[in-house]
Amino acid sequence: MIFRNAIIFLTRRCPLGCNSCNVGATASPGADLSLDQLDRFFARQSRYSLTEHLIWTGGEPFESVERLEYGIKAAARLGLQSEVLTSGSWYRVNPGYLEWMKGMGDFSLRISLDGEHQSRVPLGEIFDLIGAGLGLGLAINFTLRDIPGQDFDIWKVKSMILQKFPGLKDSSRRFHVIPHFYTRRQGKGPVQVVGQRWRRPCDQIGRDLIIGNDGRVYPCCGIFQHPEYRRLSLGAIEDLQLTELLELLRKRPDLDRLQSLGPAAELERLGLRVDELDWPVIQNPCDICFALWNRRSPGDICTAGPD
């Protein structure tokens, strides 16, 4: 089994506290991934055949700088490249972090941009961060989220970045767009989802090795927004062999259906409509999973995880 990346959640803490955060990060104190848990991962990482990067994230990974430094250095000793997924909120206060990190090992920055982030971290500060990173020879990438109802044009922002930094080349790797879908209702009819993306199979499950800040392995990176996400845990990193991870995913028919058919097919199998789902906002496929999870009926999605 080959994972594309290992995505490691160092913390769930973030000073921004965005309402739309897709991992439910808050400014409240909470447990961080321990150095001992990181050691256990690195002792086993060769089993997982990573093809791209170790991605360090949170919350805001710079809220856990000791673990971030430890992880990047450990990865470099093993010849693994790191990428740090960040809001950039730390740069105005601690601009020296970049040069300090440069000596740790091979890493790139991935800056997360969306309407809520930029209401708290102005684009001018992000441009300063990009310029400083490029000046140090770092690779800079971006994740852009189009959130319905927010006054933030991701395509305009992408164009602004490319114009201001002409050395950056446009590619799907450089600019990763997280899609959201829109719903509409005609008259008193049912709510309908606009577009076909939600009918596609889920390409997130099992693609990356996901390690939460609790040291447990999860099947995808989109589940941490749900308050009971631990029910989807596959187990602690030190307890799982490579073949066991694959077998655990196969034993979850709910996950298999999402992976092979997608959330729309799961809704249809259960005879449900979008407007019958119990979740505050339905804007992406993960929201459908959360809503189905809330039902907790036999055969429904996401019922087999540990308490």
C-alpha cells in the first residue's frame, strides 16, 4: 500500500478560530502530538511507502514550533521532504521563523487562503511572507478554498499572486483548490446540489496517511470538524502494521462505498435528499458524510469506529 503523503496534525490550536475551519481548529488550549508519538511514527514510516511529502499541519503548526522543528529535522535525516501547511498568521509577529527553519532541512511552505483567513490575515502580510520565503529559496505553494457566501474570489487572488511573483509557475500542485458546491431550491421543491462534483467517488479516503494530534490514524483528513471524529480512528500509529491499515479500510463497507461511488450514491442508497440531512451547512462532500454519520442507523456511514 502506497500513500501519497503523510499528513500529520501537530495540534488543533489556531489563533484565527475561523467558523468555517475544515478541521475545527480553535484558539483554545489542547493537547499536541507528543515527541514520543512522532518517534513512533518515524520508527515505522518506511512501511508506508510515501511518494511525496510529510505535511505538517494543524490547527496552525507554528503554534507547536518545538514539534514542528523536531519533525522537520527527523524527516530530513531520513531523506524525506516536508511541507508546512499554514495560514501565515505568525509571520507578522515572528518573521524570523523562516530563516530559523531554513537550517532544519528540506521543506516547503503551503499557505492556506480563503475568505475567513484573509479577514484576519490581510493579503499584504501574505505577500510579505511569500516574498521572504522566495528570497530564502523556499518553494511556496497554496491551498485555496472557495467558501459559499464569503466575499473572496480565489481566482482573482491566484491571479494577483502570479502577477506579483512572476517567478511562480501556475500548476495544480502550486495552487490546490478545495471545491465547494452550491445548493438551490426551486419554489417549494427539494434542495438540489448544483454541479456534478459531489457525484464523484471520494478520492480522499486512504490516499494519504493521516495522523491526528492524538497519535491515531484516520482514513481521511476531512473528518476532524465533526465533534466525534475519533469514532473513525483506525487505531494508534504504534499498533498498526501496513497490511492492517489496508484491511481495516476494506472492512468498512461505508468507507468503501464512499471511495468507489461517492456521497451522492450513498444518499441515494439510503433514500435521502440533501434537505433531509442533519448538519448545519451542506457545502462540500465532507458535510454529507458528517450528516450521514449523525444518523447512526445500521448500515449508515461511519458507525464502525471505536468509542
